[in-house]
Amino acid sequence: MQTDGGLGDLDGLGELAPGARLAAVLDTLVFDAVPAESSVDVLQACYRQLAHDQALLFASLRRVSQCTPSDDCGVIEGFARAAGC
């Protein structure tokens, strides 16, 4: 994807699959500088990326829900890290 003043090639935004590449493109966008005619494409791309991220989160939650504290899943250690302990 070519960049042009931080906006990137917004015409190709709709063709990018969700994942690391789309996240990187969206991370570089200056939303206030997006032309009005491209705002729907940007919104759709943001939604695709959000759904992708949520799917990863739900898959992780499912995996954690299958663990018991006695399993070697790292659940207790993960909770401790999340709590800043």
C-alpha cells in the first residue's frame, strides 16, 4: 500500500483482509484528514479489524475457560501479570 501524506492508498483499503497489515495501515491514518468520500471505506476497515481482534480475544477467553487452576495453562500467572503483581 502506497502512502501519500499519511493517508495511504484509501482506494485499496476495502481489499485488505483484517490482520497485522490492516492494523498497521489504520494505525497510520490521520482520521481528521480522511476525505469525506473515503470515510465509509475507513469505517468498514475499522469494523473488519475490530471483529478480527474480538475473535482473537474470544478464542483466548475460550481457551482460558477450558483450563483449571491445576493445569499448566499459566492462568494464575496471567491474572497476576494483568493485575500488575
